[in-house]
Amino acid sequence: MARLLLPVVGIALAIVLWSAGVAVLEARTPIAAAFAPLATAQAFVEMVKGPDIWVHVAVSLKRVGIGLLCAIVVGVPLGILVALSRGFAQASTPLFQLLRMVSPLSWMPLAVMALGVGDAPVYFLLAFAATWPLMLNTVAGVGQLDPNWMLLARSLSATRAEMVWRVVLPGITAHILTGVRLAIGIIWIVLVPAEMLGVSAGLGYFILDTRDRLAYSELTAAIILIGLLGYALDYLARAAHARWLHAKPATQGG
């Protein structure tokens, strides 16, 4: 019972604080009334009942999927290479740490100059942001592999590619899934500002559109929807990770 009650209490308290904050602002800024919980709830219902918002959601989710796929294709092999090659790790780690600490949004002007407006710079920014948690979790996963597995593979004359496909990747799947979850969280945060780069659809574009139309209640409703969708994506990533951990012993036993 407490597991259900406490989240409800937390959300209710947040709504009370939200209402109080709007009431304080409304005294000197009457337009703040448009951001109130009741006005937002009404706008939210109207927004989700219409088809337009779901077009933007579909476009954004497509960008998230492509950005995440690109990050996996780049980050996981890089992580394996860093973990298995001492020379490559020594040569590349300072550069990777430097790049990792640069905000992905800092690349926005360069991305537009190099790739033009449209989806391409958005994909680049999302993939750039998501590569690092995937790479670091892959490195951590390889570092925690049982060395005896590698010795056994070498004793059976396994090639480097066979060791990666048959030993390393199956052994670090849980770490990769953790990296995917972290990457999704970062991508979702970067997505909205990235979609303000001259695109004509997506949740970031929708936020700008509501601002330009002075539809402030709808703007706040869109922010709530972004939070709900992000929560759902994180839940799916956590469920995939938990499912893998639960199925792993059964797989090994079989």
C-alpha cells in the first residue's frame, strides 16, 4: 500500500507547490495563470485528443531510435577496443575524456554548418551525447569479465573476432543495457533543444510553436508529456535490463 500511496503523496505535494508558485507569480505577472495546474490539465487533455501532437511524438521517437542506434554502433566497438587494447586506450583516453566533457549542445552551430538544417545535425547531436555512456559501460563490462573465459577461448585457438562475438559481447550485455538506459536519458534531455535547429516537426519544434502562438497552457502540457514519455522510455530500458538479468541464469543453466 505504501508503494502506491507515497508516489501519489509526492505528486500531490508537487502540484500544491506548483499552484502556490503560480499564485505568487500571478500577483505581478497575470499571464502566469496560464501555467496553473488546472489550465495545464485542460490543455493536456485537448492536446492528447488531437492528432497533431502524436505526429511530433512519432518524429521525436524516430530520432531517438536512430540516434541511439548510431551511438551503439560507435560506442560499443570503441569500448571493446579501449578495454582490449592497452595501446589504443593510452592513445585515445585523453581525447575521449575531453570530448565527453563537452556539452553536446556546444556542437550545434558546427553541426548545422557541416550538415545543414534538418534531421542530420539532430542525429549527430543525439548520437554524440549517447556514445560516451555506452562506451564507458562497455569498458567497465569487459573489465569485469572472468579472465578464465578469455584464457579458455585462447586455449581453443579462438580468433580475436570469435572472442569478441562468443565471449565478450555475451558477457557484457547487462553492462551494455545499462549504458543504453543512461544513453536514453541523455538523448531525451538533448532532444528538445536539438529539435530547435531548423526542423519542422518534433517535440522541440512543438515547444517553440506553442511559445510563438502564446499558447502557454499547451506549452506546459507539452512539457508534462515530454516528462511522461521520458519516464516510459526509462521504464522500458529498466525492464529490458531486469529481463536480461532474470533470463541469464536460465540461459546458462540450459
